Amino acid sequence: MYSTPKHTLSVVQEEEMGINAPVHHQRIIAQLTAGLYPLFKSGQIPYEAFPEMMVGEESSPVPDVVLYDNETEQVRVVIEVCQNRGMRHDLNKMIRLIDEDEYGIEEGFVYNYKTKQWFRYRKGQGGMAQVSSYSELLDIDLNQFL
């Protein structure tokens, strides 16, 4: 009847790939994407929101939410959703992604849904994230969508 797939991922492999499927995590991604997309369609923000999209052409990181500049074909803002356990890892990953300047990302956020705390990092901040949900690039408070 049903056969077991030949190539199943272990929990460790899934963790390395960034797969995080708890319902709370997915709900936050959906709320952010659903809130941001109409603002793009109406011209209120310049970037289009996508859930879990690669930041580059191939074999590149996949943040939970990206805001994509269709004119330059680059991701400009990334958002990672986490809980307490992955907070430090996601924050460091986001800072490296922005500071390495490989993909043109200008602003990044990490949202901890357990503590309801936001962190923002912009290019040029020297590795120091701020406690904030306000996007200077978009001129909006991302927390309004949650």
C-alpha cells in the first residue's frame, strides 16, 4: 500500500535545514505575510512579502519571511521567527547575513513568539541589535500584524 520514503530526514537534518513547523511559528509567518502583502499591493511599502524564500539564487539561506525588491531582484528585509531555544542562534545568523553583504539585505528582525520580543538589526550597526519591531525601510511597526 504505502511505502516508507527512501530518503527521510532525521530531526538533526531538519534542524540544520532550518525547518521549524510548530503551529505557533507557522501562524506568525502567516500573519506577517498576510499583513504585509496588501501594503505592497496598494503601494504603501516598496517590497513584496514572501514566506520562506531563498535570499539568493541557489543554496542560500531561507529566512521565515523576506521582503523582496522586484526592481533590483534582491531581498531587502528578512524576518526570523523563533522561540527561546533558538533566539541567540537566529539573531547571530541574521547579523552575519546582513553584515556579510552577500545578498543586499539592509534590515533584519528576529521575533521570539514565547516572549513576544522583537529585535532589529540594520547594516552598519556593528553587530548590536536593538529591541524594536519598527522597520525604518518600510516605515511601519511589524508588531501590528500579530
